[in-house]
Amino acid sequence: MTAPWSDWDHILKIDPDKDLPDGVTYGDLCATGTDAIEIGGTMGITEENTADVLSACAEHDVALYQEPSSPDVVIEDDALDGYLIPTVLNAGSPFWITGAHKEWVRLDTGLDWDRTSTEAYIVMNPDADVATYTEADCDLDADDVAAYTEVAERMFGQDIVYLEYSGMLGDEDIVDAASHATDEATLFYGGGIHDYDSAAKMGQYADVIVVGDLAHDEGVEAVRETVKGASDA
Ligand code: 1GP
């Protein structure tokens, strides 16, 4: 079966702990043309705020995925198309590579494997919450990133590699290196995408552009521009 993300250009990541700009609704964001909504964030995530975002998005015609930051915020809801579970390859603590995952599987005996996939993260911005939280070693050059990408795909059979610059626009040469290192895997790029041009630029290399803070800071029109940029790339 072909994975849905192999046809995607754009994901809108909605952080349940962050507000939307005045007048913007979750429905407006679902209608930006994005291929999927990923619900998740690093800090302040709860089952309650995640379920609120999900129910606001559920009636709209867009794929909905939860990206849980820890096992205790995973919600069960038929409105979800699935779960995208981060594993942070360059985390300083093994808890974020396999530890949290082991606890989840241990505690949740009815896990819905058919709807559960992993994202092999390479975290690149040392100032991002996710880098602090996972104690990631972000001091990586293009060769390191290409090697992590191959480890993800070739050794660990990962279908999604996620180059994560959360909060800053990444280095084009590094995204290019990750792109060259993938074969079948789908390359997600996230971080600092704020307009048509930045989406089109990173979309040359990445298969899927992930947009986060822009939705919370700027709103619908800005997100729509990034959808165009990603699909034109
Ligand atoms: C965050 O990769 C996403 O996990 C998007 O990053 O918030 O910088 O758009 P931004």
C-alpha cells in the first residue's frame, strides 16, 4: 500500500498550546489547501487541548494526524487518519529515540498499528524547544545529515525522514544533502517557512514542506502562499 504522504506537498502543523490570530478559525486553516493537518507541539500539550483542535478540524475535508510529544497525550478518535510518532535520531537521551516509544507500547496494549507510523527526526536548530527537550546534538554538517538520513531509511526502514529546523529557515545545502540521501523515504522539511518563496525553495529538495508557527502568527493567507510555493516546487 502506498503511504498517503508520498502524494503530499504540504503539512500544516497546529500546536494545541498556541492561539490562532484574531478572526482565524481551525476550519479556515483546514481549507488552505494543505494536504494534512498534524496536531502536535513540544510544550504544554495535553489530551484536552489536542482533542479540542481535533474536534474543530474533524468536520473538514483534510487528512488529520496526531503527532504526540509523549505517550500520555495520545488520543483515540476515529476522526484521526493516524499517528505520526517522532523518533529523534540525534537526541542526547535514548528516551527520545526508543524510550518513550517502549513505554507507550508497554502501557497501551491495544495500540492501533495500522494507523501508526514513525517520523525519523533530525533536529537542527539548537535554540528550538524540541532541541532542548531532547538534548539534541545539532552540530551536524551536510555529511552527518546525509548519513543520518541513510541510517533512518536503510538501517531502520523509516518511511519518513523529518529534517527539523523549527523556528528558523534551514541551510539549503543540508536539505539538498538529505534529499540526495533518500531513495524511497519521504523527506519532510520543517522550519521557518513563511511565504511562497521559502516554501518553493525548500520544496525543491524536500518532498513535503511542514509549516508551523506561521498559522499561529500570521493566519490563513500566509499559509495559503506556502501551500502554493510547496506545490509549485
Ligand atoms: C515545527 O517543523 C515544524 O515542528 C515547523 O516549524 O514553526 O518554524 O514553521 P516552524
